[in-house]
Amino acid sequence: MPDESPVDKERYQASMSRLGDVFRSINDTANEVSTWRCPYKNAQDRCTAKFGCRNQNRANPDEELFICIGSDKLDYRSAWEV
């Protein structure tokens, strides 16, 4: 049988506020990192882009993602092939 006790609105709001803070922090970090790290580079430095980029090391076994050889100190956006 489900618990039919009323929702504690203050506790609920505090919970939602904490959750909002967590997501804001994640968003702030993602925005900062996106200014210097290519958004297509995964944690293993593999390129997940579905388009060509001069920072892709294409000398790798078939069916593997290309290794990203781009520097995180460069503006990666100019490397994308249109």
C-alpha cells in the first residue's frame, strides 16, 4: 500500500534547489571546458565526430574511433572541415 502522507513542500523545494545547484555546477564546468576542449573528444581522447577533422589520426584499426591529436591549448573550431 503506497504511503499517503502529505508532501512536505519546504523539504521538496529545498531538494529541488540543491538539485538545481548540482546541475548549475555541471553546466558551468561544461561551458568552461567547451572553450578549449573539442566537444567531440571523449575521455579516451578518441574523436566521436561524424565529419572530417584535421586533428583525427586516421592510422588506427578499422571500426575504432580515430585518436584525437589536437591540442587542448588550441581553438579546435578552425580544424573542422566544412
